[in-house]
Amino acid sequence: MTDVGSERFDVRDEQLDALCDRLKTDPDPVEFDGLHAAADDDGEAFAVETPAVRHGDLSESELRAVATDDDVAPYVTNWYYWEEVVGHRGRHRWAFLRHAEGAHDHVETSHNHAEGAHDHVETSHNHAEGAHDHAVPERYDALESGMETEWGEVVVTATLASGGHRRYEIRHADDTGADADELDAYDDPLDAREIATYDDRGRYRPLKTAPSLVSGWVFPDLDGRDAVETLDVLYPASIANWNLEREGDLDVTHWRETAERQTGIYDIIEDLDPDAVEWVAEACCVDSQCLKRREWEYDEERELDADGGAGTFPCREPCSLVVAAARKWTKLEEEETHTYEFDLTPSEKEQVEAIVDAVADGRTEDIREADVYEGANRYRARFLRAKRFDEDGNLSGTPTHPDEHAEDGGGHDDGH
């Protein structure tokens, strides 16, 4: 991180030029983060005010001198960074970078659903909790120490550079506290594509918001634009949707509307009944499977009982992975219920349940070969198969389709 020291008060010539030009060419005063500056009608006399001091009837040369005083300089460099460097060309970028240092701007939400939505973002301010309520110098104190914002599985650290500029570091949350030299360093936001493509076992990650992002990397020194672009690669559209929700403008498409617009092989998901949609949400849209917070329901009138998660950024519609899985479940739900009879001991019944739980929760890799007291232990499962499965793979010798089994003389086929 950049060590700025006393340079926090170093106002550069281009910053002074920008302030003077702004006051001489725009009749509206500068009002930003505690800085008030204005010119008279002739643009010959100036006034500047901060929470600490007030100066009036200044010439341009006097204004330039006052702007470098310790009580004014941080406000000037802060104004310059936000108005001239970051600018207002991308409102989502502006909102996130302001959030990253606790400088939340007041937002009027347009509907109750989005009220307080920004509270879902967990921010650690490193000695500056509630820094958005403090004057710029106090926020600069916090930035010099580093202000951390959690975003999915990553941590964004904002720091103060010379002249009031900001720099940003992005790394995996699991690497918090690790020396940057021990991590693989990147500087191009597009390098995040490689990081986000595979999990730590080399498997493709079809869902970028799955909690399976690899660790061991760092983007040590980014400007604001590149920091936001890097996050957009890691978590596509997350910043835009977070800010749209914060502003009350998130466009949510519920399940029923999503299903009705499907075509081709996916149009059958429209037949999935509401109870099954509950199971879809419970299976796919929870924190253990996706870092987004589900905001879509069955439709505008019917909410889902399934937990939508507590993620930082919202999920505004069923994703392609959910739609693809729902197609399979729709076909499976068309099957009629059958009654089967199996011979199992009480412990074996509990073991079957433990195996399903372990697979559903993704814990099979955590169960060691020596953990024979775990129902989903590999040797326990193999023992159960050897004891209870016949040569055709039928549990307790019971065929899945008894009628077909009788006609063809056996065989194990799940029909899919």
C-alpha cells in the first residue's frame, strides 16, 4: 500500500487550477463532503469554508494559498478525486467506490423493497467505523490504515495515495493478512477471468457467484476504474444490481414470468408447480450454493418460503443454471409415485440419509477414509452397497420398474 504520510495535505497545481476554473466558470458553488467554495458574480473574489475554518473575500492567489492549509487541503483533494478523477460517467462505479470508504451518499429509494438494501453490504472500516459520519480528515485517517469491504468471497481494501487519490487492493478473503509477496499478483482486470473460471480442484465454475472462488492471488494496486472492472469480472453485474437495488430501481423478474418466456427444450419448466419451485429455490438459491441474495419469488403475489440467503448483492431473476436444472426436475416431477419395500437396519436407514445429506451439502471430500463412524464414509458406503445391492445395482434387489424387470429379465435402468 502507498505510504502517503504528510502528502495527504499536498494539493497539486492541477487541483488548484481545477478548483479555480470551476468557481470562475460555473455560477453554482462547490458543495461536497464538507467543502463549500464560491465566487462572486464577477469571479474576482472567492470564499471557502470547511467544518474547521471559513475564509471570505479572497483573491485567486489567496484562495490558492488557503486551499493548501491543513484545514482545507484534504477537502480540496477529496473534491478533486471524486469530481475530476472518478467523475459521474458511471453512477454504479461512483456508488461502489464511495461505499468502499464509507462515504455513503443519501439515496432516496423508490419502493420499500429496496429501503436499507445497502445494509446488506458488510464493511470493515479499520479504526473508522461509521466514517461516513465524519469529516474528510477523519476519513483520510481511516484510508491511510486501509478500509476493507467484503464483496462475495473477496476483500477490497481502499487506501489513500498522494494528492488525495485512492488505490485499491483486491484479494480473496481467505488470504486476509497474508503478505502480498506470497500471493500471485495481477494488474489487468481481465486476468480475473482466469481466476474465476475454475475451482481449487480444477473444475469449471458455471456459476461465477458460487462460493468456490480460488484463493492465492492479489490485485495489489488498482485505480477505481480497474477495481470495479475486476469485481465485475469476478461477479458479473453485481455492482450494478447492488446499486440499482440501493436506489430502488432493481428490476426483478419472478419465476413465473421467467418460465413463461422460455422456448425450445426449456419451455416445459412452465409446468413446474409452486411446491416444486420452492424445492428449486431451497436446492440452488442458498448461501452455501450461491453468494447472491435471491430477490425473485414465484410471482408478484406469491412469495417463496425458502430462505433467499444473506448475500451482499441481489439476484434479480432465476439464472440459467437454475433454469437448466429446473428442466430436469420438471421431467422428474412428471413421474408417478411408487411404493417400494427395502430391507434395511435402523443404522442403514440413517446411513442412506447421511449419504444424501453429505452429497447435498458438498461434504463428501471432507470425510476421510478413516472416519468410519460417518455414514457417508466411502468404506461404509461400499459395505452397504456390497450387502444391500444386487448384481444389477438394485437396492435390496428391488427393481425400479418391476413390470419392465419381469419382461426383460432384470437390469438396472432409472429411465433417464
